[in-house]
Amino acid sequence: METKINEEKKLISPTDKMSYMGRIDFDDPNAPVFIWAGSNVRMRFKGTSVSAVIYNRRFFNKMSLGYVIDGKVCSVDFGDESEWEKEYCVTLADSLEDTEHEIVLFKRQDASHYFKFLGFIIDGEVLDAPVLPKRKIEVYGDSVSAGAVVEAHGYEGKTDPEGQNGIYDNAWYSYAAITARNLGAQLNCTAQGGISVFDNTGWYHSPDFIGMETAYNKLCYFPEGEKGYTPWDFGRYTPNVVIFAVGQNDSHNEADGDPDITDAAFRTRWKEGYKTIIKDLRVKYPKAYFVLLLTVLGHDPEWDKAIDEIANELGDEHIKHFMFTRTGKATPGHPRISEQYEMAEELTAYISSLGDDIWK
């Protein structure tokens, strides 16, 4: 549907000739809700300008949108810290050549906000929707998988800069997104900063900490969503490869003291909680190849050993533990873009080594 904004520009509805990627709420097809970091919409068009219309709900951090126009990765800030809910028309590009273009609008940040996508405004014509790859990857992870603080240039191998307020977050440059592009695959990125396996541990959603045991099967994974927790329909997306990258934040529990992975009782309980999620996903995705990993962000190697034990105990030839060359050793802060590329190149090579049959 096209709605004229003025004589030269028109609103292209979210239901018109667009391709979507990620866990997106389509309950209202005219206002799909973008919740998870990296979720995106793509459109091809002919014209000289393009804007996005969104209705945003902010929880914290500075607001920005990510977009890719004709292959160039960009971002734009919008709103201010006094605006919690508001509709915005955000200019993405103007003064373009009057020819064919492709725009990708994506959610740069994780749970600092969510937004309803209300359409693109263009001054030309919408073209056939971009064709998405047949290969599919799904990633379950934390802030590293969500691309947190990747754009803190000059902080490679260092702790994060203070007072960054989300301005350096960019899900497009997470190792998960880079790996998917390297392999020519779609990506469902189900990653949230600070998340752990268990509720009441980790850093996410303090003081009522939410773990992956609650979030992994949700479309909306936090209670502040318009409809609160919303279940995900696993029938909507069946990945060929599942990457499970949780464990970085599991040593933190603000309420009851930090869990210790070297404690036998906790180690057993944690491994069983981890395996419960993997087993459920294995039932949902019986033909998928599962890769269990932690990233290059510094952590106790006992967590890697526990994940190796999990892979061995599951005894499934399609569930393997993978380690980067610098797993747990590269940086005390979030991996920056170069470090994300380092992980992506190694993971791409590993998945490629598995052969083409994993994509069938």
C-alpha cells in the first residue's frame, strides 16, 4: 500500500515488497515490532531519498538506528533522553542518484528500546523485495553476540570507555552477523547483553534478573513489552546452524553471591540448565548443527571446560564445542570491530569445514 505524504513522497507500508530478518512481532502487520538486536527490514527502491517512520519506546541509553544504504553501513541518532515514547520520521538518505537502491534498516542495540516499524518514505517507486538467502543461522548469546560497544575505536584489548550510553553498540558488526554474511546465510540473533543461563543470575534486567532459560523461547523476552512476555513460534524459522554462546555472565549473582563454576554442586546444576535448553532446541531443530562456544572476552577457562563437558555428555555428533584461538584471553572489555572480525573469520572457517551437507 502506498500513502502519499506530499506530491513527491509517499509512505511505503511494512506489508509492501519488503524482506524481514529476525524475531519480529508481526501481530500487527502494519506496525511490526523490532525487539532483538540485529532484527532488520530490507527494501529495494528507485528514487533519490528514503526515510524511516518508527514509533519508539525507550528504556535507557541514547537512541540510534542502524541502516545500510547500497552496501554502506550507517547510523543515525534520534530523540533525546526526555522522550520515552514517540513517533519519529528519521531521514536515512537524500540526494541519491535517481536510480535503483537497497536499504536495510536494523536495530543496533538490544533491550535499551524497541520500536514499531511503520514504513519507509521514498520519492520514487518501490521495487521487488530483496531475496533472502536460503541458508539460516540462529545465535543465542549475550552482549558480544549483540555487538555491544564494538565501535569504541582505540579500545581494542582494553576495558570499555566510561559513560558510553550505548553509542558504540552496533549489532551489524557482531561476530554472529559477520559470520552469517560470510556464509551467505540469514540470521536470527537472539542475544541480550548481560544475560546468563539461569534467571536470577547474570547482569540483565536488574534487580529481577532474566536468564536465557526465560528468554530463549520468547519473541518479547522482557515484561515491559506491550504484551509482556510473548512466546516465539519456532515454526517461523528453522535454522541449519545454531550457535549457543552463553556463559560469560553466569558467574554473577547480585542477590545471592557469585556462583563458582569450580563448585561441584553449582557446576552440575549449571550444566543441567544449559543442557535443558539445548535439548529442547534439538527437538525443535532435529536436523540442525549446534555449535557451543564462549567468546574472546576474558573469563575463567573453567567455563570453557564445563561447556566441553556438556558437549561430550550430550553425546550427539551434531552438537560440538568450538573454541577461538583467543577464547577468554583477548580483552577485558567488549570485543571491538576488529576483534569481532577475528572471531567471525575463525567461526566461518570452522562452519565451512563441516561441509555443504549441514545446509541441506
